[in-house]
Amino acid sequence: MNSDIETIRTLLSPHDPAVGVDPTVPETSLTTMFGDAPGPRPVRRARGRRTAMFAGAGVAAAAIVGIAGVVTLPGHGEPVTEARAATPPLLTYHGGGPTSARDVLLGLAERTERLPDTAGTGRYAYVQTRNWELSDQGNAKGETSSAVIATTSQQWLAADGSGRQRSEYGAPYFPTARDRKVWEKTEKDGGGIVAPGKDDQRFGPGGIPFRLAWKALSTNPKILKKQLYAANPNSEDGQVERLVDIENLYSERPVRPAVAAAALRVVADIPGLHYDGMTTDRAARTGLAVSVQWNGSAIPQRYTLIFDPQTGRLLDSEQVLTRTVKGWNVKVPSVISYTVFLKSSFTQSLEPPK
């Protein structure tokens, strides 16, 4: 979950979320959403397994703020002020419409399974991701504070659960002056995380829990679907969680072409799947997007997965709020969460693969 403008621009690649934001959104939109959020929650040290945002308005509101503000406006070296509560601009899609999502994915699966395997070999499964979230931390007096922090995470995971987790945190953006004061006091007293900064930990056997990283995954889509379902504790939530299953798979391991093809076939059979067309993602890569609309009362959303049209690999996930939620001063539609999958391979060492 980065600092001056050059660091942020590097993190956000060519698609800087500062573009197109509305600086007039009042501070009350932030304080209202933070006021609804439960707490305290632990600071996330490394990317964990995803679940869709069905947990309730307070939790999801925190996630909305979590992607809103770790950016600087061009020409400024400091984060934007508390009045800025805008969310990142939506991705633009073209060429979608009535085209069958199932047909598109099945065609991509056929091409994917014929590709050479470039994931390599080695003791560790390596994955690098980038995401934007909210962090909370508390001190010995029971005071809690919140800050928005952008994170680039790397994980090296061996079959015995040993490995390394490394995260680079951006400069914190605070929703209120009180949050800044409590956060800085907590850091001064030796608690919490210091941002911008790095968190780099190495683990012995059993130190990193996982469900899919070293599991023998089937290339039969019916069997793979069951394996993914069993690894997701929120599987009962329906079609959206089937997309989360795929995201969790790519969060833990490099995915070889035969399994990637089977995963595409699993997604192709999800009821209500929509083909959104082609897009350029937040790492300036061309992607093919499919989505599921969830119209539940808690957090109505569109959950999108973006795949590489050449390799069939997952590039991104994005959740977009599609209806107004009481207490949220957020435009509809608005991005409420996104993750970019940057690199993955098997490697023999605990250093970033070249």
C-alpha cells in the first residue's frame, strides 16, 4: 500500500488517477465514510486473499477511501488536501456490446493452451501486485487512525510455507487532521507502520499460509472449478465470487498456460457474464474485459476481470460501485477497488526475478 510525485507516477504508470478527479468533493464525504467503518483493523502487511465487498457499508466505504487519495497533483510535492475524496477514473472499454463473453473466452482459452510455458521452475512461486487500500492502526491509549496508502507487494512462497513478503508503502493521505495527529504519534511511540517505507519479512516453514500456490491444479475446467471453490471461504456468494476465485489463483502463483486455459473456461461458464470489450489498463497494457453485475442491497457493484488477449493471463481486477449507497458521498459509477497483477514466475532465489 508511495511518496513524492515521481514515486507516485512510477507506481501508477501512465494512468495517473489524478487525471479527471473532482477536487470539490467535500471533506464530509470522507469523515462520514470513516465514521461508519468498524475498527480497529490491523494494517495489511502483504496482499492477502480477496473476497468481494459484501461485508457491509462500513467495510466497503473504507475500501472506497482506500483507493481515493495517494496521489499528487502535477506540480505539487505534497498529497492533496482533505477536501479531495474523488475516486480514480473509470477504465474505458470499446468493442463490447452484444458479443458473447463465453465465446470470446473460449476462443482465448484455445489459443492460450497452445502457448509455450514460460513460468520457469524453482523453489519459490513469485508474484508481484499493486493495489490501493485503507490502513488503520492503533496505539496503547486505544486511539485509532486511518490513512490511505498505495502498496506494491512481492511474495516468494515455497511449498513448505517458507518464503519472503516485501511491500513498498506510499506516503499516507489522511482523511482528517485528527487521523494525521494520531498516526504520527503512534509512529513516534514505536507502533504501527511508517509510510512511505518498506516492510520486508522472511519466513520459515509454515510462516506463509496458502491454499493454491503449490496445489496440483487440474486442467479440466470442471475439476479446477471445484478446486477453486474449495479454496474460497466465501464461495456461497455466487457469480462474483467465481471471479474472485480466479483473482485468488493469480495472487498466489504463476499460472501455466494449460491451467490458465482451464481458468478461462471456468469464467466462461459463469451465469450473467458480460463482455465489456478491450481496454488499456493502469499499467498501460491492452486487456480483454469481462464482468458480472451484482445488484445486492449492501454494495451493488460491477466486478471486472481483465485478461491479456495474447497470453490469457489475468492482468487486473476492478470493482465499481453501480448504485448509490446511503451515507456515501461518492459519484456513481465509481471505482471502489482495483488490483494490478504485474509479474509472476517460479524462481530459485528470494530476489526479484530478472
